Amino acid sequence: MTSAVVFFLTSAIFFWLVHCYLHPVVRIGVAYNVAPYAMIPEAKMLASVKAYADWHNSMKGRFRYEIISREYRDDPKEAMEYLKSHGARVIVGFPFSQEAIAAAEVANGGLKVPVLSTIASTPILSGKDDWFFRTREDFSYETEQMARLIERLGIKRLAVFWSGDNPAYAEASSKAIISRISASIVGVFRFPDGCHSLDFVEFTSPDGVLVYAEPAVSYWVMDFVRARWPDAALFLSRWSLFESSGHIEDMDGIKFYFSEVYDPTDFGEGGFHSYWRSLTSMKLGASVRYTYGAMTLLSTVFDDDPRASGSDLREALSIPRSVESLGWSFDTDVYGDVSSKNRFFLFDDGSYREVTP
């Protein structure tokens, strides 16, 4: 080997090492559920992570993101193990409470890689010094305020519909609200098992209907309710509006109450929103907003130390922080839990109005 070749190879290795040191790569794993009830919002979550990474990398900051992904169906263990074995320092995903519980068990049970849920809100995972983190507050305050709103509006008879696809959220939230209100419960219907005979059973008409289900089920319930009890007030979960593509809002003459942390009419200006709009005509729904919040939290952490991983990354994510997301801000605590201002809205005649519980 000639001295010129040796010099060339040595120089190439030197410049490669300098580049890697000055521009470290942060590899993010994304696990996404392909079960029917989860496919649409989780595909949008994955698209949002990739869009954020491209937007971040275009600004040539202190580090670059590299995204790897793996699908699963309900049980995330194999996908999480795959992502870690391929260098993922953190695994993002698990917007549904049921899958977030399973992911936390895998992370704490030996995988030892931080898990960051974009929107799961079960209180079961709150206040634990573990490998699980999230960017949405647990639903304790939300259900307390929803119950207060139902009471304030004077609802006397309430019917409840919930979906069995995500019972850690849907069933638990429904029960939390029921336990706090004075209204009589005319029926609790689990979709689909408890709904087969609704067209043929007569019972006392409710003046309020509470829905904790995915958008497709919520749409079916609302259509059923409006045909049968047109004067009943509708109260929807966040899940009901989760990537609904506007179908519920487009129902003729629809009116309903719901809660969120962000103003659904506030899309922000410039920055990531402009980049997102350059890629697609899809609106900024919950998947995009909460995924942006998760990635912004990670960017804050990796800006401090682009090489953080393992226990060091877990400790960095456990440092309390304030994070600006798309349309709201949230604070994290030492357990990786979140607090933010919960708000209530009335959708009526095609527009949103904030209401006080």
C-alpha cells in the first residue's frame, strides 16, 4: 500500500470521526400498532415523527435525527426489542393507554430503554420512577372537570357508551365520571357487545350521552343518539375526535362538548406548522400536535447532551421541564408525567366555543 493511499484513508477516517463528533446522530425508534382500531392515528404519528426529524435536520442543529420503525399488533414486545437491537436510544409511540401499559412493562422488565408515549393518559402509569414517559397529562383532572360540566348543565339521566378496544382509558374514564355525578345512569353500553339490541330495547330516555370510544364508534353512537334522543346533550372523549378527519364535525347540525389542552382553531404560524403544510393538506390533529410535543421534549434533552442513552437518558428525561408544543405548553416532572391546562369546548354550528365546567 502506497503512502498516498495510506494518507488518503487516514484523512478520510479522521474527517469521518470529526463529522460524527460534531454532528452526532440520534437514532429514534417508533413502534406503531397495526390493529384495525389503531392503524390510522398511529400511521399519522409515524408520519409526524418522520416529518419532525426532516424539519429538525434541515436546520442543521447540534445533532441529526435518524428514524427507524417497527410495526406490531397489540403486543409491542418484539417491536421494542427489534428497535433497541438496531440502536434506538428511545422508543416513541403508544398513544393508547392499553398499549402504553404493555410498553412500560417491557421497558421496565429488562429492555431498559426509555419509552415516550405521545398521548396515553391512564393514571395507572402515573407517579412511577421507571422508564416510561409521556407528553399528555393523565385523565384524572379531565374526568373530574367533565363530571363538573355534566353537573353544571343539569343533566338528570345519562347514557354511557364506551369501546372495548382501549379499556384502560375508555372504561376507566367512564367509571371515573359516573362516580362523580348525581345523574341517574340509564345504561352503560360497551361496544360492540352491549349495543346489539339497542334498536329493540326501550328504556328511559337520557338527556345526556357520554361517549368514550374511537372516532368510528363515536360516529355510530352519535348517529344513533340523534335519531333516537335528538334533545340529549353529547359529551365526547378526546379519543372520539382523535384523527376523525372531520367526519364527526361534518355531521349536519351536530353539537357536542369535549375537552382538550389546545385550542383546535390555533394552528400557529411558521416553523413546523408551515413545514407540515408544505407536505400535506391534512390538518394538525391530535397525533401531529402530541407527537410534535414528544419530539420537542426529546430535542430539548438531546440539545443538552446529544450522546445521552440508557440510564443517562432516563435521568435527563426525569428533569422537570417546560415544553412549548403546537397550541399549548406542558410541564414534565421527575416521574415523566405531565401537567397542562385542560380546557373544555362546545362545538356548535360548525365552530368552537370555550366553556367553563
